[in-house]
Amino acid sequence: SSIQVVVDQKEGEVLADILREQGFGVTILEGKGKNDSVKNLLFIQLKRKKIPVATKLIKEHNPEAYITVNEIKTMFGGYIK
């Protein structure tokens, strides 16, 4: 599975560190939101059974985060927990 999270730039690194401390692989990209506000996009690839753990961590540390969860049919390389 894959989780994508959009948060303010200053909160992205902190949230990524928290997720990484729990063993999740996180990739961060920079993007622009409404009115050119700078956002961080976090991409997390994980096993389906770990989705509740990851989303709970995200919501606890950033209740305003925009979160999407998708199923992955095929994945090559990278880090998955």
C-alpha cells in the first residue's frame, strides 16, 4: 500500500523523522499549495496491515495533514515495512 501526506513545509521533516523512527520508509518532495504556500509531500510505502499504525501516528502529530491511501499492484525496489 501507499500513503501520501501533504503538510506544511516546517512540519514535513518532523513528521518524516517520527515515521522513520517507527521503521517506515519516507520520501519527501516539495510542492506548492494554494496561494503558492510551500508544502511537503510525504510518500510512504508499507504493508496494508501497517496502515492503521502509520495513519494514527500522522494524525497524532499533525491533525491537519491531508492523507490519501492507495493500493499498489506492483512495486520494484525501495524500502517497505
